[in-house]
Amino acid sequence: MTSKKRQDMTIGEALRANGVSRRGFLKFCAATASLMALPPGAATAIAAALEKAKRPSVIWLSFQECTGCTESLTRSHSPSIEGLIFDAISLDYHHTLQAAAGHGAEAAREEAMKEHHGKYILVVDGSIPMKDDGVYSTIAGMTNLAMLKEAAAGAAAIVAVGTCAAYGGLPAADPNPTGAVAVSEIIKDKPIINVSGCPPIPVVITGVLAQFLTFGLPELDDLGRPKAFYGQNIHDRCYRRPFYERGQFAETFDDEGAKKGWCLYKLGCKGPITYNACATTKWNEGTSFPIQSGHGCIGCSEPDFWDMGGFYKALSQGKLGSAEGLAAAAGIGAAIGIGSALLGSSGQKAAKAEIKAKLDKDMEATK
Amino acid sequence: MTLLDFARGPGMQWSLIILIVGILWRVVGTLLLSAEKDYSQARQGGTGPGIRAVFRRFWPHPEFVKPTLFHMVGGYTLHIGLFVVIFLFAPHILWFADLLGLPVWANLPNNIIMLAGALTAASLVAFVLRRMTHPVMRRISGFDDYASNIVTLLPVVTGMLAFAHTPIARYETLLALHLLSVELLFVWIPLSKLAHALFFIPSRYQLGAAFGRRGVKV
Ligand code: HEM
Ligand code: SF4
């Protein structure tokens, strides 16, 4: 620790104090710039802005979650450029990463909230259970709902990390036993940035934070995600797309088509309705992503991805429920048909009788 | 529930129910209507000429080829195009296979589907324009004629827009519009002149058989 108090350092100072090289820092800025599809020159601008920015206090709350988002962030390759961001921010509270436990930990959270009131960034992963007054998930005796409301009150902005925090995710999957909801369904008066994914790509999590620190609130799509990272459709960027166009599909995971790398649409790929950076940024230092590894996209960055008809059902399949309704419809239709035919034929008879009566009358008249 | 969820779930379910009820109502109701008894002596059996008429009428008699050429070319393009687009595009095949519990059949490449879609749309548009401009066609065209044309055109246009991920709206929105237009088509089929799809074979047969009995060449 240098003589300056950590909170008072700029990001640049903090990084140097932690032994991060200038080169490593610039590499991070360049990666972030390219991820945001900014021209290469922007990396210097990001570097300059980050250098001068004050280290923000970050409070990270974990609710109904599996810790996969944190794992994604921390288990990335090392030394990680993603890790840099942890040196750059002042992470004042994080269940999994902090050393303190129990009352000490909660005290640290309360202190950070008081000291940086109105200025800290609140990161949330996990959904919030609403049923039965939120008893299904509590921390130190406090429900997630109460803790979120308390922490949100003093936050400058909220970053909802992972699909659970962003849209309810797995806990909200049908039948949603705990009444789990997204952060945005509870907090209405603070800017919320959704960083969806199950988990999100690590560099996207840190990229969003870097973008926020350098450029302020990012432009969001209609699902509250930063357009810079979620503007791309997987199917539009997928290297298997030519096979889709040619109508060449793998039918099973081990057939000839699968071996030849054909399109995975028939095996349930949700790429056409999924927006994320997987197909371009990829995972594990740009090594691969699910489709490249031979499995269809499961659409994990989209709301309700768990309930989209099944991971292995093609997009156009599995949405119709039972066929019973349709069978019943056939019965009803036939019944109406018979009914209308009977009506029709009695109508025919009546018309015939009418015509006959008229003819008879005419005959009478001519007699 | 998003628009797409609605279109895929309840929207599709209800439109299919209406389609099935409607088809059975129209078909059963029509077939059960009592036909006039034909008291004249039959010159020959009706079955042969009936079946012959079903096929013979796929192409006009020589003297009518020229006057009906526009309708023949446009009509065949439209119907073959629709067949290709509806039944040979991979996502559609999966949908039908799923709905009907059938095995998946072979699909065509997308560029051929798009070509068929474009030709289909072009012939539908040509038919509307002709209805609006041709002096006779204009007088004999009513709401049903125009509506049936447009309701058929919409799924083709929205399908192609969605397929191309046209940036006028998000893909999911375009796809939802595609499905809603398909649902409109499903509902409209039994209630309109599109019901010719159900009736053209039995009515050709019926007429062919009646002509046959009276010794009229079909
Ligand atoms: C060139 C014309 C067309 C194109 C390019 C097209 C394209 C598409 C696409 C891309 C899908 C999405 C499948 C998915 O979920 O991934 C779809 C679904 C569907 N289309 Fe079309 N379509 C066309 C015409 C039609 C027509 C004329 C019909 C009318 C019967 C139709 C009926 C359907 C149905 C029933 C589905 C399945 C619904 C679902 O995905 O849940 N399409 N179409
Ligand atoms: S594998 Fe998935 S994303 Fe890639 S082309 Fe096929 S459907 Fe699209």
C-alpha cells in the first residue's frame, strides 16, 4: 500500500501500485476498444480517461445465483487483462472474493455505502425472490429484496451481471417457485446496465465497467444491454452461416454433417435470436465458443432462455404445447359442419316447397 | 410474454384451432348438402369423367390458352412458389414435422427458397395490379379477392424480411410479424375464397361427373 489512501487514487495510480505494467494496461484498453468496435486510436483515449478516473467504489451483491458469473470473471486466463479491472476498482464488498466474513463483512458494506453514498457502482448477480416476502434468499438475516433496495438507494448506477440479475434467469424458469425477478423489476429510479449471459463473457463484464468509467452510461438496447457488446446477433456472425444458407445441417451430434461442421439449427441452435459477443470475442482468450465446439447456442443472454422450448429443439419447434386442443377443434369443426349441413338442407327443402307452391299457384292462374 | 412468445404460443394455437374448425365446418357442411337428384338417364358413368375433369382442368383447352396465359403463368408461379417456400424451407419443415409428428424431409438451399419467395410475391403483386387496372377484372373483384391476395402476400414478405435480418426492426419482431401474418392466413383460409384450396378437387369432380352423365366431353 502506498502512502496515499487507496480510495483517493486514480485508476492509473492504483494499477501502478499493484505492479500492473503500462503495456498490460494498454493491452486491456486496446482489447476493450476492439470489443466495443471502436477504431484503434480509441484505445489511447480510453487509457487516458481510465488513467485519470477516480477509482470507483464497487459493491457487489450476490443473490439467487450460482457464482458462475464470478467464476467466469476470476477463472479467466492469467495474468488476465480482465483481472486488471479489479485492481482498477475498489471492490468494497463481494461475498466470494472478500476476506472478511459475517458481521465484519456486512459492516464493510454498510461503511462503503455510507462513505460513497450517491457515487458507488452497485453490481448485482443473481435474481431476487419476491414470493412469501422474499424469504427464499437472505444474507445475514436480511432478504435480498431489502438489501437490494437499501444498496440501490445510494448507487450511482447498477450493473446487473448475468442473466439472473438481468432477466430472472434460471431461478425464474417455469414454474418460478420463489417468484424470482430481475433487478430492473424492483429498482425503477436508477440507471441499470444489464450484462446478460449465463455467465457473461469475462471481458464483456470488465469491458462494460471500463466503458462506464470512461464514457459514462453506455447506449443500451431494448433489453437494457450495452449495444457496444450486445449489438451483434450470433447467427449473423456465425462462421457456420454458409452451411445454413446452403441448407446443410447436422442432424445428430455425431453424423457426417456434424463432423463437417455444418449448421446446428436442427440440433436446436438459438443463434438467430441471440445477441452477444460470443461469435466474435469468443471465450478463453479467444479460443472458441459453444458453436465452434459443436454445440448449438442455447441463447443464454436472452430473457427466458431456459424456457424457449428446449435446448435441442429447433427454433421453429416445440412451442405449440399439446395436440389435444387441435383434436378437439377437429371434433367441434365436424359438429358445426354437420349442423350447418342440416340447416342447409332444411333451407333447401323450404326453398323447394316455396318454389313448388308458387309454380302450383301459377298453374292455377293459367287454368 | 413478448410478441414473439404470443405469436409462437397462444396465437399459433388459436389460429390453428380456427383453421381446423373452419375447414371441417366448410367441407363437412358442403359434402352433406343433399344434391338434386338427376332424373335423366345417364349416358355413361360419372366417376371416370369426374376424375378426368380433376386433372384436365390443370390446363385450359387450346382455344383458351392465349386469353388465359397471364393467369396460367402467374398462377403456376404463385402456387409452385408457395409450395416450395412453405414445404421445402428447413425451418418450416421442422415446424410441420413437429406439429404432425412426421419425420423430417429434405430441404432446399435458402437461395432457391428466396428465389421462389420473390417470384411468388411478384406474381401476387402482379395479380393485384391487374385486378385494379383491367376493366373487366376491376368490375368483378370484391373485398374478398383483394384481401385474400394480400393475406397470402404478407407471410411471404414478412418471411423474407425476417430471414434477411433486415435492419428495419429486430429479428424477433420481424419473426413475430411473420408468424402473426401466417396466423391471419390460417384464420382467413376457411372464411374466404382461399377455401378454393379445399374445394377445387371435389367441385371439379362433381362438375366432371355431371357432364359425363349427360355425355358432355370434359
Ligand atoms: C419466402 C417466404 C418465406 C420465408 C423466407 C420464411 C421464413 C421463415 C423463417 C426464417 C422462419 C423462422 C423459423 C425459426 O423460428 O427459426 C419461419 C417460420 C415459419 N413460417 Fe415462414 N417464411 C416464408 C413464407 C411462409 C409462408 C407463405 C407461410 C404460410 C404458411 C409460412 C409459415 C411459417 C410457419 C408456420 C413458421 C413456423 C413458426 C415458428 O418458427 O414457430 N412462411 N419462416
Ligand atoms: S450454427 Fe446456429 S448461429 Fe450458426 S448458422 Fe447455424 S443456426 Fe445460425
